[in-house]
Amino acid sequence: MEEKKEPLNFIEEFIEEDIRNAKHAGRVHTRFPPEPNGYLHIGHCKAIVINFETAKKYGGKTNLRFDDTNPSTEETEYVNSIKNDIRWLGYDWEDREYYASDYFGQLYEYALKLIRKGLAYVDDSTAEEIAAQKGNTSVPGTESPYRNRSVEENLDLFERMKAGEFPDGARVLRAKVDMASPNMHLRDPVIYRIKRDHHHRTGDDWLIYPMYDFAHGQSDSIEGITHSLCSLEFIHHRPLYDWFIEHLEIFPSRQIEFARMNVSYMITSKRRLLKLVNEGFVTGWDDPRMPTIAGMRRRGYPAEAIREFCMQTGVAKRDNLMEIERLEHYVREVLNRKSLRVMAVLDPVKLIITNYPEAQVEFMDVENNPEDPEGGTRQVPFSKELYIERDDFMEEPSKKFFRLAPGQMVRLKSAYIIQCDDFVKDPATGAVTEIRCSYFPESRSGADTSGLKAKGTLHWVSAAQAVRAEVRLYDRTFTDPEPTGHEDRDFMEFFNHDSLKRITDALVEPGLREAAPGQSFQFIRKGYFCADVDSTAKRPVFNLTATLKDSWKGGS
């Protein structure tokens, strides 16, 4: 029987066409080219996965190249965070780490070549004048008065720009393409500007810097990238990149565009994310409410889940909005398989077992993960005084309330069946302060000979051994699924000011005292949580990663 083949996405169709035609000798070489001017976010995850997984499928290679052409906004901090994020996501570029700044000398020579061919000129116009010359989509551009300078004059002026004879903004180098083109990117784009900012790698060696559109495609060409996989925003730039390739007579990288990853209730604009950070709406780029890889990692999203989400949502030709519930579905799937089940009480009320021996402490065998055949068990202390969740007790229970109530029995997880005999209330507030129960010694879990049946099972912690912890409950960062999709409203109108709630007096079982930052757990009956970077043995801190309920309509 013939093996059924997985359907190809449109990028793979292009690649297989090139392989059939023996283009580049069947070689497949991609790259991920971030600008080191911010932290990577969920949209970048899609590009990373597509580039690395596509190359892997065809036995190819992927470069990591930093397009560092704007020293005003770029920092080594961003370079390091990007490398850390990609490695965490599960990808390795081996020894193929490059920078556009590696090619500044070559790019300068390319610019000289265009000048010599009469295809580039130095323009003294101001930025405002150049913008006016370009016209608009309805009106053709007008030529700069400096467009027809001689080759010799342009070479002289460009070399003097490089030497630092002119102030910032005094002159630029423009490609001479077509001022009447319907594609605005072809209307004599600026390809070099004077900029005296210190560069994070080249220092003060250069006083002129190539524009992104001039450096990006040529860097692909220099590296011999066969398939330049870009998001759709670059589709209108492709004719310019092809123009440079043709007139510089360099390696013809093939650009293929795919739809960006947009996820509901998230934003991916660096400018808007920076606003959240700078104005204190979040604590930093790694705040668990941020859609950055650093933020998702801190929240407890597993790299495997993010990769699966990116792969299962496919490669599209048109922008679309993915449900955040679908991302959370993959997060739960991974955490359900791998997370240790532990007991944590977020809103504690004391429970006293009146007939339990006063000083006795037993250690109960508690299953680590029923989804893991080799998960084993751990021992958790049990004593006369415990804490349970306040909402697991009801003074006047409804008919379908199967938790603890006067005269009602429940099983304590992995321990005994108990029955509520009495309770104590604060006379001033009316709040229940203590629940008094009796236990049935023959009902111990795993060795129950009592014959009793309890409809409900509650989690608990031992009062003497429990560890006080901070728990941070995270909700959607925005109240609208498309906070930037309203032309007449600022996206900050939809910021969810209740997106973080802190519980400072939660109680967790003692084994969680040593939880390592990043370690994930399922708090039984509560959700999936992750130890935060702020966590210490004296004061553990846990972030809510996801609730237990899967609300994605395509989920299980």
C-alpha cells in the first residue's frame, strides 16, 4: 500500500519546484534575520519555526543573522536575549551567526558599484523634500534636482559622506530606479544616510549606515541564502530587492512571503509593547502578560507547545487571527503530560481532625502524574491540623454540592475520608475560621477497608509543614481580542487593569519550597503554575500558566 504523503504548504511547493529544476544544486538554505532592537514575540516564533523546520525537512541549513543597520535602536542586550530565546525554543544555528554589520564594507562597495553604473546619486534634499518628491499612490513622483549629478560628483560626495565631512541628515544616497513606479518602494529609495551613533559592534568606525532595504536582500545574497522566507509586510519590497540583485549581478536569493502570526488578545507591535514597558503597565519585557518569548517562558509556556502551535496553525498567504485559546490548548497538552501534580491552597481555612492523634504526622503516598507511567509517587505530610480551600466548605450546601458541609463526608486526596461535625465563625465578620471533622482510620487511601463512599475529593496541606507562597493569577492582557483593530480608539483603552491579581498568603506542600524557576506544576483542581524567577526557598512565587479548562473549540 502506497504511503500517504502529507500535503505541501506553498513554501514547500516552491522549494520542491526549485529542487526538481536543480536550482542551486538542490541546496536549501534559509535564515532568521531579526533586528536587535527589541525582544522576540509570538509573531517571531512563527518565522523562527518556519525557517528552521523548512530547512530541516530538506536537509538544509538555517543562519541566524542580525540585521543591525540602525545603531540608534540596537543594543547588545537585545542580541543576547534573541539568541537565548531561539535556543530555548529548541533551535540551533550552529556556527552560522552573522550580522549585517559584518558586511558594511561589502555593502559600501555595492553602493559604489551602483554609482558607477549611474544607478545611485547623492541627494542634498531634506527628508521632508524627499517625501514630497515621492508623491503618493495616485500621483507620480517628481525627480530630485540632484538626480542627474555626474558619476564623478556622486563618487566624490559619497566618499566624503563616509569620511564625515557633512553633518547628520545633510545628504543621503538614493538608488535611481523609477519615480513614476506604482510601487512606492521603487521611487528612488534612500539606501545610505549619515548617522554618527555608536554601533554596538562596529563602534565609531562608520559614519554612514545602509538602510534596511539595501542591507537586507544583499546580506541574503552574500550568505548564499536560497530561500528568503519573509512575512507578508515585505511583499512590496521584493521588486526592490530583485532590482538590486539584477543590477549588482549578485547571488539571486528567492524571497517568499507568508502571513504573520497574529493571536487574539495579544499585540506584536514593538512600539506598542515598548509603551506598556515604559509607562509601567507591565514590569518589563519578560512580564508574563507580554507576548514576548521571554514573557511566555516566564509564565510557564513550554517551548514544545509554542512550536506545536506554530506548526499546527500552518503557513498561510493571508493574514489571519489565531485564537489564543488554541495556543493555550497546546500549552495544556504538554503540561498535562509532564507536570507534577501538587497540592496548593490559595484561600485557606483551617480544618482540625478532632479524633486524630495530637502529635502524629503520617506521610501519604501521592501520585506524581497519572499521565506518566513512570511518574512514581512522593510523600506528603499529613497531621491533625490541615488547611483546605475556603470554597470547599459550605454551611448550607446546595443539592449538588459534594464537597464539605455539616454532616457530609469527603475524601482528602491520597489520605482519609472525613466527616464534618462542626465549624467556628468569626462573630464580627461571620466568616468561617475553623472546620472540625472526624476521620475514619480504616479509610486510608490505597488500603481502605471502611466500606464508606465519599462523593467528593479535596486537596489539602498540613498546617505545620505547609509553606507560605505568593501566587500570581494572570488574565488576558487586553479585554478585546483585537485591541489594535479599532481605527478610532487607542489600543490602551482595552488594557485589562485586572490582568494580574496577587495572592500573598497561599499555602503549598513543603516539597515546593525548592521549586526551581521555570519548573511547572499542576496545582490540583486549580490549574497549571510555574515557579517564577522571583521565587526563593523563603518565599516561593508561582505564576498561573493556564487554567485546567480547555475552551478551544477544536480541543479535546
